[in-house]
Amino acid sequence: MKSKNYWVCFLMILAGIVIGGFIGNLFPGTFLTYGQTFGLTSPLVLDLGILVLTFGLTIKITIGSIIGIIIAIIIFRFL
């Protein structure tokens, strides 16, 4: 029985998200760009006097990135 490396699956899913988002940006105004954005709208600043840390995270999920994730999982299952 062949053991699968799930780090490869994780990297393929990330690649699917990036490629799906890129394809969605290639075709603006289509259903591929429809999605939801969530996260911190303005960054959180922590001022410690001598050190200032800025935290921010925004995630945008689109139909194109979801399709990319599905294709990446299908490819991973066949490897």
C-alpha cells in the first residue's frame, strides 16, 4: 500500500488556490470572480515602545479558487 505525503497535498491545494485566483483575475466580470473577503480590514498595531508589531490578515475566497482546490484534490488522489 502506497503512503501519501500530505504535505504534498497541502502544497497542491495552495497552488490550486493561487492558480484559481489567477484565472479568476484573467476573466473579470465572470462568475469566477464572485466570492467573499473576510479578515482584519485594518491592521492591528501593537506598540511596545522600542518595537512596533503590525498584524493583518485578509482572505478572499472566490469561485475560481474553489475550482482550483477541487482540481488539486482530484490530481492528488490520482498520484
